[in-house]
Amino acid sequence: MMRRVLVALDESSRAQGVFQRALEIGRGSGAELLLLRAVDVIQDFPAAGAGGTPDPLGAELVRAAHEELMKYALTDARHPSRVLVQVDASPEHAILTASEAHDVDLIVIGNHGYHGLDRILGTTAGRIVQRATRDVLIVYRGSGARPA
């Protein structure tokens, strides 16, 4: 029996398809969906060290990510979903860390293809599959649709 499914959602056009597949699994198993977005907040020069005020960009990126994930969560108000926004430069690290911290039964991620530098470095999906201690479902189909 599945209790929790971690759904990694980025800003790509495939995110809606990833979410829909995870929602099908959640509805079928009764598992709670944990909707995750990794946000990379680059801080070239800490404002506090320069005597200035903190840069509001990081907080705005986190707020916007939370707002977008809430749109997914509200798609089916009857199905339990939680929104997780993690500040991390590495989506791979954020996904793997969250999967352990929340003791998920399944990680659902999308695949963006295998082009250019990915042939050398590997894809995020590939690295997650190699390092995860949880089952992983890679969703290959996607939709250009965004949540309303």
C-alpha cells in the first residue's frame, strides 16, 4: 500500500502530464501527494555582508513556486496533497532529500529527453534513478497545459 508519493514538478510544459499521472496513482492507491519544486536562489554577494538589505528575489521565487504548486494541489480538493518548496541548486538533491525526509513510497518525475551535454553528464531523471532508495516512475508523456 502506498502512503505518500513525491511528485517533482518543474516549470516545463511536461509538468502537467507528470502531475496527472501522479494524481491517477494517488487516487487509485489513496496515497497523499507531496508536490515538490526545487528553487535555485543564487546569491552572488550576500547583502548582509555588504551592509545592505537582503535581496527579496529569493523570497519571491519561493512564493511564486508555492503559488503555482497550490494550483496543482487544488485541482482535486478531495485528494490529499501537500506543497513542498525547497531552496536547492540541485533538483536531484532536493528530490532525493525530500524523498527520504518524508519517507515516500514512490517518486514521480518527468523526463526531458537526452540531448547535448546530457549525453556526457546524464539527466536529472537518470541520476535520481541511480541514487534513489525509493521506487521511481519516469513520465515520458507530457502536456503543454498548465493548471488553471
